[in-house]
Amino acid sequence: MSTSDRGAMRVAFQGEPGAFSEAAAIQLLGDAITTVPRATFDAAFRAINEQAADAQLAPVENTLAGSVVRV
């Protein structure tokens, strides 16, 4: 099933609604996306495997968590 079959692209991010990462996702991908907030970076990365999101937006660095590097 493609994203167009489901509707808007779902984009996971770490944080609460209104967080900087959510604003960045909307600015980068447009208002038509559906944002998927997750409590932790690990949960945000898992969202794609769990089919809760089509894409994931993560910063390179976070002021509270430090580096957010994933290999």
C-alpha cells in the first residue's frame, strides 16, 4: 500500500506536539503530512518498523539528549 492509498505521509519525531522537530517536519515536507509524536528517540526510530510512520525526522544533535547518531 502506498502513502497515497492511506492519505498523508506520516512522519515520526521525538517530542510532544508543537516541538521544534514537528515544526521542522512541517516546514520541510509541507502541511499535508501527519506528524507522529514519540516520547523517545528510540520510539521515533521504531515507528517505521511498527508501521506507525512512513518516515522519521531526527535532529543530528539535541540539547538535552546530546548526539542522536544512528548507524
